[in-house]
Amino acid sequence: MKIKLLAIGKTDDKNLIALFQNYEKRLKHYVKFEFQVIPDLKRVKNLSENEQKEKEGELILNKINSGDHLILLDERGTEYRSVEFSKFLQKKMNSGIKQVVFVIGGPYGFSEKVYKKSNGMIAFSKMTFSHQMIRLIVIEQIYRAFTILSNEPYHHE
């Protein structure tokens, strides 16, 4: 199985980039991983929230292949403890899914087309995180899940 993380907009914070790259390097020991940034939309001042979601949605859907298992990171999604999240990933691997795509949307969430195309939603917290921070949180939790599945001492309960 391959895991892809899609995110709207780039990160300028060098510290967050370095931490993300550290976990990306670690994660590649366990699973094929790809990170793609979808550039921020230009001239968003002229767009309504809905128009912005629609345009971002088109960009997201252009990055999705027909066999991909699409998981949206959304505050209304299912919340997991880390061990439960590792079991969630194990189920995806066991089911023969070739690629799971986690998507971090724009500031207003996702368009209806993206919601309809998705196979589920996950919430990493009831709190809201910056789009820069959630990338780091997501990749760390994916890494943690694989260390749990490998019975390695990274996670403590």
C-alpha cells in the first residue's frame, strides 16, 4: 500500500518543514509515502467561501486516481486514539487498497464534490490547527501507527 498526503498551500516555516521531513524520512522505512502540495489559489479576495471550496475541490480531485481510497481530514470526522488509528491503517492494508490519500483542505473545508468522492473522514482533534501544523501532526501519527504495528517502542500506553 502507498500513502499520499495532499495539502492546500505551502509552508514557509523552516522549522516545521524540517520536522516534517524528519518524519517523512522515518516513515519511508515502513511504507511508500508521497506528499503533494496543491498551490494556494490566487486572488481569493474576489471569491466567496463556496467558490474557493469549489476551485480547491477541482484541484484536489485532479490529484486523485480512480482506485484511490480518499480520507478527508475534517473536524466532523471520526476521532481515533493512536492504537485505533494503527488498526484503521492495518485494515486498509489488509483490504488490498493500493493507495490511501489523506487530504488537508483549504481554510473553508471541502466542496460537496470532494465530500461525495471521499471514502471517509478523520478528525485529529476537535480543535482547529493551522494548515502548517496539521501536516506535521498527521505525518507523526502515521509514523506512530506503523511503529505500533511493528511493535516498536516509540508509542507508550
